[in-house]
Amino acid sequence: MESFPMRADRESAAELLVKMREAFGDRVEIDILDPRCSFWIFDLIRFRVKSTEAVWVLDGKLIFRGIPLWEDLEKALRTRVDTT
């Protein structure tokens, strides 16, 4: 793991994904898209996804680039999940 590019971002994203699952269970669907996979080409272009940066999309809208604070991500998710 220490030799991986963007190691800290990957670990931080993993922590956020665990927190999301703990806080929201199956009320939130989590999909991880690999920008090297052409299957997601339209989403990759639409959200200008780069292999060097995480992007967070909620209901078809880009909400964060990079790794957000848990509080900010939770607030964005609660706003949407609690209203459905």
C-alpha cells in the first residue's frame, strides 16, 4: 500500500465508505467507477473524472471532488436520504 499513488486519498476514501455504510446501511447505493474502464465512459466524461482524483456523485449530480470531510459528506447524504 505504501508504494501506491495517492495512498492517503485511497485510505481516506475507504474510511468514508465504511462510515457511509454504517450510517446509512442499504439506503445508499455505493458504486465505485474505475476511470480506466470504458463501460462508464459517459459518466467519466460528464463529470470529468480523472484517475488522480476521487469524485462523489449523488443522484446524478457532482457534489465533491477529492476527499470531503465526513461531516460534509454526511450532511449531503442526510439531506437526500432523509427526504426520500
